[in-house]
Amino acid sequence: MARQRTKPSNKQDTATQNDNNEHTNERKLMALDAAQIAAIYAKRRTKGQYTSFLTEFTTSGENGVDVKETWPQLKDKKATTIKQGFENVKKNKDAPDGAELVDVIVDGEDVFLINSAMVRELVEA
């Protein structure tokens, strides 16, 4: 035979119990500092991020940029990861105009985008 639930005999006791639960179940928000937020964004993957960065660079008229200084969201990523991201965009059929003329250069942990069309004269001189 199945057991039956017993109903509380006093509704006032139940109300007091609910009031106590409301106070003990309060959540405290833990704020994140800037370093924690940066670490979270560094690990996050955003579709099309490198495409938008490469488009921004090719339309900027700059002959070269330091990637980690230009786009702080990439500062905590490994240089090889950043290079691969830009190289994949260059290979993509939807690559921005002029992407094939951009060289992605890794120097230690620094990554640079160089517009080879603009610096050809400087290098040859």
C-alpha cells in the first residue's frame, strides 16, 4: 500500500518556514575583475572575428599593424593560434579584397599583419 503525504497542520508554521528559506537562499553576486574578464574573452571563439579584423586592416590604409596591440581581444591568445586564424581567412572564398596581399608574420609571441602591396617599395629600396 502506498504511503500518503501528510499535510502540515498549521499554515502559519509553513509561512514562517518559507520566510526563513527566502533569507537563506539569497545569492551573492561575485563580481569579475578585468583580468578574469580578459581571460574569458581570450578563450571565447567568435565566428567571423578574424574576417572582420582582416577587413578592418585591409581597408585602413595602414602598411602594417601589431595584432595584439590593435585588437586587445586577441592579446591573451597564442601567436600560432592568431596566425592560423588569419591564414584561414585568407584561404576562404569569402576573404576580403586584398587579403591575398597581407602577410601574417609571427615574431616570438608577437603577430604582425603587413600589407605587402604597400611595403614592396620600402623593402626593395
